[in-house]
Amino acid sequence: MTATASVSAECTLIDLPALLALWSEPFPAGADGEFALRQFYADPCVINGTATTIADLAAGVRALQGALSAPSRSLLSCLEANQKVVFAFELQGRHTGPLRTSVGVIAATGADLRLRIIDILTIADGVVTDVIMVADELGALAAAGAVAAS
């Protein structure tokens, strides 16, 4: 069986602009935030191999929004096939709070950050059940002066 893939800036398996807006727009407080996430994510959702509850995911959204002032996302490309959505986007914002990265927490630099990110989402019953996320953290942090190249 041959898989058919669709490449575009719009995805049909999930409302990607609304999903990205959830991470960029002011996040609802308390149970309203968790309710909003449940419209898109299974509970739990596996993220980079770790089962993550909606409550933990909400904490992650709040932490990211606390790290970046006025975060925005620009969708670069989207590919869909076999209940998977693969998309690349740029996350931008001013680094004004502690940012969790793969090398640890980076203190605020005040610099404008631009991270290129690729997400692979598995969709079942209309919600995301699995996420593999890869980000060019090093390039963005080096450009902001948060880490030094040797």
C-alpha cells in the first residue's frame, strides 16, 4: 500500500492554526486552560517518549509563555500522511523569563529569540496522542548570546 502525503501550509487532520494559537495567545487560567488543551491533546499525550498529562502540558504552556514575551509562531510547512502531521515552524519572542531547554534552564537574556522547530504529531480520534518535537535551541541561544561557541 502506498501512502499519499499532502504538503501545504494547511493541514486537514487537525486545526493547526488553532493549536499553535493555544501556545501563542494568552493561555486560559486554571481548568479553562486544561479544557482548551483537551480539544487537541489526549490525556495523557506522549511527548518525546514521556507520557504527559494535560495538567503537565498546561504547566508547559504557562512556562513557555512566561519565558517568551509576545510569543508568535509562523508555520513554514506541513505534511500529512497516515494519521501523522509533520510541520515546521518558527517560534519567536523576547526572552524575558527562564526558558527550559534540552541543556537546562536558561536565564532571561532580554534578546529576541527565533527557534526553528519540527513537530511530528500522531492523530487518533481527532486528538494528538504522540508528539516528537525537535528544536534548533542551540542556534537560537547562541544568536541571543545565552551560550557561547568555542
